[in-house]
Amino acid sequence: MEMKIKPFRGLRPPKNLVEQVESRPYDVLDSEEARAEAGDNEKSLYHIIKPEINFPVGTSEYDPRVYEEAARQFQMFQDKGWLVQDKDEHYYIYAQTMNGKTQYGLVIGAYVDDYMNGVIKKHELTRRDKEEDRMKHVRVNDANMEPVFFAYPDNAVLDALLKRYAATAPEYDFIAPIDGFRHQFWIISDAADIATITEEFRKMPSLYIADGHHRSAAAALVGAEKAKQNPNHRGDEEYNYFMAVAFQASQLTILDYNRVVKDLNGLTSEQFLDALRKNFTVVDKGTEIYKPACLHEFSLYLDGHWFSLVAKDGTYDNSDPIGVLDVDISSRLILQDILNIGDLRSSNRIDFVGGLRGLGELKRRVDSGEMRAALALYPVSMQQIMDIADSGKIMPPKATWFEPKLRSGLVVHKLS
């Protein structure tokens, strides 16, 4: 199997409007936050990706009128020149800088069949209802409004090409509100560079979905659906591709994804610590915030104290790509065995806190009395994710938190 990608005629905001159009991705904020962020800015992409904000408060984002509104807004953005299609097919470079570290992604048209055949690999289960929502959004707009987030194995040729462009003036360059991260964007129009990118991806055995499993599934499923519906389908139509930003694996930052629990399943704190000692070496670290320093070390916050929990030898299998994961160890030996929290996706006794908020957020939620205890994990590595995807297995839920998130609205991919 050879991987196929292609450049595309991106639909983009004019340089002077990019900061009015761009937004956070649809799935990191709720309707009310989107309403507040859009404010009175009619050019905000939220009018297309969170179109329920144009209806009275409380309108369901799944209301059929809301999808129609997305299409109406998308057409208006084009009519008013807030989104303008490039005349030629390009690849693009999208760079993000967080805490002084920059990662460079290539914006590509990924091939639907590569997703269907597993050349583009996933590590998470998707929920049909969430897929269906995004499929409706792709169908009604006939476009991928937001990119998905891929990782590719490190590649020296592409690395050199990215560095060469990074030394030139970008098309867009801004600091985003709220997250404070820097976002830059370049257009690759040189035919030789375009050919090089296509060729280097052709040689890769796989691409890996880092973030955006539902968007990937929806984009691919709509592409496959359009192929079926077209009696003259040839295979080179634009709907055979969907928009992704692909980063070198070693550049990506994965943050910890931590757990807070509402109760100790009827145990006292002392009984809970005793139960933990069966499979963990437990050390009281005092009242200062304590962060896990390595794999298989966890940090527990309970009764105003931080504890180090180190999983004992024999409690995990190093040769099992899932069993060796800290999310799996903590789910099996703490959440399930001691606290009787089985299904992380559906239990209302547990919540999850992304690492960008820091361990102070865990302390706050326990100290407030809302939660009884918190568990901090060491972050998963990109290598672990790729190993799991390669083995065909699925990560446990709530295992990875990628940051920074891709901003939406820098480029859109039309399907026809």
C-alpha cells in the first residue's frame, strides 16, 4: 500500500481578517463559551462550526435548523470575501508555538481510502452519535471546515523543507486570545516542493491520528458516501480527500490527562491507602504539589497531602502495548479493583482534567469538597501511541491530551 496525499485549493481568510475569522476547534468549548467568544464579531468561524450561537440560548446543537444555518453562514462568508479560495492547489505549513517550543505541521489532503484501509491508523474508539453529528456538518457544507491532527514518522527531507520555509515571512502570524500561543502559516506554491512532499508521504508506511478521531471518521465516511452516490466516480475527485495537519511525531507535546474521583467507594482514607499498598509503593510527599517523575509513578492527592504511588514489578506487562500504559494500570488496579469504577466513559463518579490546567486544578477540586481524591498520571508518549496503533489495539479512554490544539479557520477544504 502506498500512501496518497494531495495539495488542494484552500479556502482562506484574507491576511487582514484572519484574527477575526480564526477560532478554537468546535469540540473544546460549549455553546455558551462559543457565544461569548464570538461576541458581536460576525466574522467569527463559530457562526459556522457552532451555529447554534445564532439561535436562542438553549437551542440544541443537533437541531436540523442549526446545520442549515452552518451552510448559510459558510456561503455568506464566501460571498462577503471573508473566506477566499486559492486559485491553485497548495500544501500549507501551520506552525504553533507553546512555551517557547514550535511544532511545524504540513496541511495536506489525506486520502479517504487510506483511512478506510487502516494505512491512516487510529488509537481511539469513536462514538457513532458524535460521528453522525460531524458527518451532517461535512455534508451540509460540502467541506472540511476543520482539520484533523496527524503524526508522521520523523523524516529528514521534510524537516529540511519545513526549516527552509520557517526562515521566510509567513502569510499569517498571530498570538491567539485565551491560550496565548503563537500561530503561523505559510503557503507552499513551488511545484518542486509540492512534488517532494507528495513523494515523501508516498514512502511512509502509516500516518497516525493524534487528535480528532471523530472528525477523521466523519470526513472519511462522507467521502466514501459521495463516491458511492456518484455514478461517474473516477477516484480523483476532491471528496476522495480530507484536510489534515500532519506533524513529525517527535515534535508533538502530549500532556498528562488526570483523574478526579467523587468518593472512595465507602473506604476511609486509611483503608484506601492500605488497599493501594498491595500493588504500589506508597510514600507521603507532604502538602507541596507533587508531580509524577517517570512512567509507572502516580501522584495521589488526598486529605491535603500528596502521595507518590509507584506500581510494583509484576503489576503490568512490559510486552503488552496496552498493559504497560499508566492509564491502564491506574484503571485496573485503582479505579476498578479498589473504587469499583468500571466504565470510565459512563461513570458519573469520575471526571478528567487535561494537563494544561496543571495539578493545582486537581488540588482545587478536591479542596473545594467537590471531589474526594485526585490522581495525576505521567504523560503517554507518541511512541506508545504509535506502538498501540501499529498493534491494532485501542487506547483506554481519556489517555491523551494534545496541546496546543489546532486553530480552525486558517484554511478550509471544499469537497467539490
